[in-house]
Amino acid sequence: MTKRFTFGLFLWLINACFSAVYAQDDIAYQTPPASIADIIDAPANTQVSIDTRGQYVLLMQPAQMPTIEELSQPELRLAGLRINPQTNGPSRGFTIIGLKLKNLSTGQETNIEGLPAKLAASGIRWSPNDSRIAFVQTETDHLDLYVIEVASAKAQKVNQSALNGVLGTAYDWVADSQTLLALTIPDGRGSMPVPNRVPNGPVVQENLGKKAPARTFQDLLKNPSDEAIFEYLGTSQLCKIDLKNKKEYKLGAPAMYNYISPSPDAQYILVKSLHRPFSYLVTADRFPLRVDVLDFDGKVVHQQVDLPLFDNIPSGFDAVAAGQRGHLWRADAAATLVWVEAQDEGNPKKEVAFRDKVWMLKAPFKAQPELLA
């Protein structure tokens, strides 16, 4: 009798558990008490961005937290990046949902006309002369570039091709404040490669008898299918957007650009682009990187360096890659490249007189580099 009772009780408990599970399937999201909802829904503190002349301030209302709709968007984790394949941008980011201009002399706040109905702005930047403000607008299936005219407080979309924000900032201002450089999705790109769940063979990795210390990373590439998708999403067409003539010009051939910067004299463009071979052990910031200088027709006028895959950087917080790094324009010159080179092969444990040297190279980039520091 005791055994029958115990067995019957066991069956009843199992049935009760399954009944509870099935019952929960129909439960919708519940609204918490007002005291809790008010805390969660309270607007975040307004952020500000002041122009360099101290005349206007941009008031920015950040999103308090992502919506269920945003969290349900697809996400690919490739080469250390988290990508939304629908927008061709980052899957996680900080967005602004409200913008106003305030005149610091009068204290008057002005609503901006022409903003998207559902604002989701990021990458907000003043133009060099403070007359305009640009930002990237995230839509459900693409990225757009908007420009605000400060004097009239009016905004408009200025791009013809959708932006590509997978590998970094998708645009930059040119010194004349009426031209922008942008990374866009190439024409005729086609559909994204379909992930191949059935491998053609084993994934083979070799050591080749060398020490290769490396930290562990998450969201790495795992197979050739991941490589193809990463290359597809990361490839951009460099464009020049002329605000005066409202035209968009393609510059050069598509590449995996992760950095674009016009020179202070608006004559050259410094670009950095990733290329194969990729790695399954490190993230995209350590992939082979080519550094070039283009003219404003998109022609390569100077190849600075083609850096190899950095998969053997020494361990330690102060360790860096051997060779050149940190290329940028010198801000106080017309068109002068500056960069850093490690003197200790990037190894902080190696004793040297100086850890780094800083070099510079002036346009037209034909002379030998000069030692700056």
C-alpha cells in the first residue's frame, strides 16, 4: 500500500510540474506596480555637447534602456564584434532618443525640425566650424546619416547609400564643414552568405614551434563560413558626400575599412583596412591591417604599411604589437602623418632606453620619415 501511495504521489507531482510549465506558456508580460514602473521609466539625465565657440549647446536625451523590440533583433558574434546583420551596424550601443538646441546667450531652447519620427541617434559630431551637427540614425534595417543646420535648427538625411557601421565609425567631417566622408554598403553586394553548418573538413590550427602568448577572447571566428560572413558585412564603399551640391561620390574600390580620416587641409584621406588571413584565436583589432593615404578621387597616393596578423603579442598590460601603430594626422599641420614604433618589440619585460619613438612624414610622402620624439 505504501509503495502504491508513493508511486501515485510521484506521478501526481510530475503531472503538476508539467501542468505549471504549460500554463506559463500563455502568460504575457505583466505590468509592475506604478511605484516600480516609475523608477524604471524615469528619463535618463540629459547630456550636453557645446560648440567650440560657446554659442550653442546640443541637449541630448539618452535612451534609458533598450526596448524588447531592440533586444529581439538578430545578433552575430564575429571576430570579437557583436553585429546586427539587418542594420549592418553594432547590435549593442548607446543611442539618443531626443535632441534640442539651446542658445547660450539667450537661454532659448529650440526643437529641431526634420528629425526621424523614432530617433535613435549615435556618433553625434559637430562640424569643424560648428555650423552643422551630424549623426548616424539607426533604422530597423539600415543606417542613415543626418545633418542638422544649427542656424535654422533643421535636420535632413544626406546619404543616398545606406551606411556600414560594422567595423567602426561610419563617417567623418572634412575641414570645409560642407563635405563628409562616409562608409556605405557597396552596390550589388548581394545576399549574405548562408552559414554552412556542415563542415567540409576539420579545422586545422598549427603552432609551428613558436611561442605565441595570447589572452582568451570571446566571439571569435570559428570556421570558413564565419570568415565569409564577416568579410561580407565588414566590406564598405568609401564615399564623399557634398552637402552644397547634395551629391554622393564613390571613392576607390570597396575594402574592409575600419578607419577613415581626412587631412586638416582636406587634400588627403588616411584609411585603414583589414584583410585576410583572418584568425580564429584573436579579435578583429589584431587582423592584418593596411594603412594607406588616398587623394579625394580615391586614388592611393601613398602606402604607409601593411601590418601582419598580430597573434603573438607578448603578455602583459603594457604589451603592444611590434612595428608601426597609432597612425593619425598631425592636427597642427596641413597634411603630416604621425605614428609610433615600439623599440622593445612590444615586450614590456625587455630592457630598453626608450619604449617608443614617434615619427612623422609630410605630404607628398616622398621623403624619409622624421623622428619627432
